[in-house]
Amino acid sequence: MRYMQTDSASVTLLWYPRCSTCKKAKAWLDMHKVDYKLRDIVEQNPTPEELSLWFACSSYDNPRRLCNTSGVLYRQMNLKAQLDAGMSTHELFELMGTEGKLVKRPLLVVRCDEKITAVCAGFREEEWTRALNL
């Protein structure tokens, strides 16, 4: 089955071109002939408003799922301790909006009729297959 981008459906892949997992995810989309728009997560980092919307439209129960918890910057900023100490979701997304490397990648955003139908942080083939109805 082929997922076709139409006037009512679109797929965006937020990625970091030097990330091996992002390259694997892009190759997987290409192999499945998915039409998508690429967005460099560092050059065009997500805004706090986008992060808030994506989290609200996701199936995730914790905003940390959108965080690159294995990243160097996450550790350098001691972000886990800040979150454990009570950093709000709003504060987290404001911070993530200033630095794309704090965002979990790759990040897949699927829209249909202007409505977000799926958000997948990280690359898990089963999750992406469901999100794209492949």
C-alpha cells in the first residue's frame, strides 16, 4: 500500500541530517513510497506552540516523550533534574523551542484535512506503520 500525500493529507519528517536514526527513518519512508516534507530540526526548530499542539495531538501521556533525553544538551542542562523539580510543560516547550537538539528525533507529524492525526517521536517501525496506515 502506498501513502499518498494529497490536498487533504501531508506528512512532515523533522530530522537532523547527521543523525543515523533519522537517516534510517527517511530511508524507511522512501522504501514505503511515502510522500513527505523534510524539516531540519536544528535549522527550523519547532516552536513552543507547535510542540504544545503536537503533544496534545499525540498519544503520549508525558511531555518528556518529545524530549531528546539521550542528547548531550539534555544532560549538560541537567534537564531531567529540572523536570523532576517541577518544570512545567509550558516551560519545557519554551526551552525546547530555543534549541532543536532538545527535541526527540526523528519526529513524524501526519495531517489530514488540516488536522493532526499522528505524532511519532523517535523511529519505531510499528508505530510509524500505524500512523501512516501502511
